[in-house]
Amino acid sequence: SLAKPRDGFATRMADPLFNILSIGILVIAVMMIIYPLYFILIASVSDPNLIAQGKVWLLPNGFTLEGYETLFANDAMLRGFGNSLLYTAVGTLVSVSITLTTGYALSRRDMPGRSLFMILFVITMFFDGGLIARYLVVRDLGLLDTMWAVILPGAVGVWNLIIARTFFETNVPPELREAAQIDGANDFRFFFGIALPLTKPLIALMAMTHIVAYWNSYFDAMIYLND
């Protein structure tokens, strides 16, 4: 008779303890992510000598804007930063557009050759021609020293394509498309007017992953861009 009240008390105590433990772990994880970014900010306006001596921890020490003055006085720095923004914006737009449209097409069971196209995409995940082959293709297409040499070769990630196809298959049922067709909607109207609004979480995920990928893709620029 005493076991039940004890079990109930243990259950009531377990939830707050679990919440406290979970929140504590999340707070520590967030601090581990935020502090390096915060340190970069305060270090950028601190005396370099004091930073080397380990005297900069929580607040700027020896406040100076000399570093920012040096950076913004360099035209190449501003031009490079502008190029990074441009490549990231255009590359993300191109990649997300192609991935979503291709993923939707592959999710349609009435698409001719659907399985064959999917096999061809998956093969590229296991076999790669290598850097030399990619360089020769980019060169022969006349894309060297252009923005498209960085954007087009990696515009579509097969893993993201599989995620997009699966999302459309599970969240946009064929019955919804059939109902739209009965009301007179064609494929384009259904995709842009009904399917895309239902895939906002997918669009956000694709945009986030491609923004990070293009912003960090310095290696492709080193290979394909000489100007």
C-alpha cells in the first residue's frame, strides 16, 4: 500500500529533475557555442598584446579600432566580402530551387523513368570522378574565373535531394493533387500554390544548409578562380 504513493512521488520528482538537468546541459552547450563568437567580437576591439598575454576574457581590454580601420581601408577585403555575400545568395537560391523542383518531380509516382533517374543520382554518392575530372569539365564548359564555376558543380546535393523527395512524398499526398486538378489547377499552379507553401520547414532547412556550405566553400574558389 505504501509503494504506490512512493512511486507517485518519485514520478513527480523525476520530471523537475529531468527538466533541470536538460536545461543545464542546453545552457552549457549554448555557452560553449556563443562564447567563442563573443570572444572574437571583444578581441577585435582589444589590444593584440593584451590578448596574447591572456588578459582578455569577458570584456575588451585596451580598446582600439585599429584592426577595423586596417580591414576597411583594404579594397580587396571589401570586394572579397561582397563576393562571398553574392556567391552565397545566388548559390543558395539556385541550389534550393533545383533541389525542390527535382525532389518534387521524383516524388511523383506517375513520372516516367523515376526509378532510373533516382539510381543515377544515388550512383554519384558512391562514385566520383575526382578533382581533376571536375576541373576539366568546368574548364571545357568555359566556366573558369566565373561565379558559376563555384555554384553549378555542387548545386545539387543528392542527400538533400533524397530528403526533399521524401518530404514531398509524406507531406503532399496524391489525393491533394487530384483534388487540385479537379478544380482546374495544372502542375505548375499546384507546385507553386499548394506544394511549396506546405514545405516551409523543408525550404528553411535547405536554405540554412546551403548558406553555410557556400559561405565556407573557399576551396572551390581557390581551384576555379584565378582573378
